[in-house]
Amino acid sequence: LISDLLDVQKIESGKIPFNFKDLRLDAFLKGYRKELEKFEKDNNAIIAILCPDNLPVIKADEDKIKQVLMNLVGNALKFSQPNPRVVIKVGNERDYIQVDVKDNGIGIAKKDLPKLFQKFYQIDSQSNRKTGGTGLGLAICKHIIETHGGEIGVRSDVGKGSTFSFTL
Ligand code: ADP
């Protein structure tokens, strides 16, 4: 909670430092695979990564992109109990790279979708009552992606899982 609050504070004051460097997302995801194995074990989950090789180099802050992925994957696992199936899919479009994080969880009602990226917004659900959370994660993700010049959004239906997508 404290680390989320500090992040938001820094974001609002415009003082959050970004360290843009050359990044190959396919190589980055290969490195990230090992960390995901622990999440899989702890959550009885399967996490698949579908990513083409030889993606173009982009300018990005690797730590911040990792923070976004951790948040989206963390949410996907939290809201897809007891058997989370998560797919991280990377698509190489003409002008941008798109990353989808898809889960098989409880889904989100249409009326809630536009509000999810607001600070402190949480839907009242059993998963939230059990694990708490801060409602800040997606607001932080939105800021990080928009600072990279990308967009973040979500498609979902109640009971049919959710797909969070961002572009870089
Ligand atoms: P937190 O997870 O700490 O509550 P977030 O900003 O990351 O905060 O998410 C805000 C809310 O959006 C969550 O509380 C939950 O209600 C909803 N949400 C986020 N990701 C998912 C998901 N994959 N499936 C269902 N609901 C989700």
C-alpha cells in the first residue's frame, strides 16, 4: 500500500523518473519467464507467453514495463481463482507493439470498465474482500503506458474473463 501510494504521489507531482533505453520485448519476456514460474506454483496457475521472435527495438523503461506486467498478471491471477489460466500475447503491428494479458476469471461488468483506471476504484467482489488491494495499480499502469506514448484498455464480460491490453 505504501509503495503504491508513493508511486501515485510521485506520478501526480510529475516527479516519477523514467529511464528510457533500447528494449527488445521478446528478450525481456524470456527473462521474465523464470519469475512467472513462482507465480504459477503459488497460484496453481498456468501462464503462457505467446511472443514472436525478433521484435523491433523500442525505447522503453524496462523496470516500469515490468511493473505494468506484474500488476496485470497479478490481477489476472487474483481474479481467476481457483485455476487461473493467463495468456500474455504480444503482437507486432505496423506502428506499435501490442501486449494482451488475458485471463479466465470473474470478468468485469460493462458499467465498471471505464472507471477501472481511476485511482482507488475497486469493484466489490469476493476476491477483493479476501485480498484487499489498493485500487491504485491500474491508475499507475495507465500513467506508465501513457508516458511511453502508448494506450491501455480492457475488454471483458462478467463470467467470461478479461483482457487488458497496452500498446508501445
Ligand atoms: P487492486 O487490484 O489493488 O484492487 P487495481 O487498480 O489493480 O487495484 O484494480 C482495480 C480493480 O479492477 C480491482 O479491484 C478489480 O475490481 C478490477 N480488476 C482489475 N483486474 C481485474 C481482472 N483481471 N479481472 C477482474 N477484475 C479486475
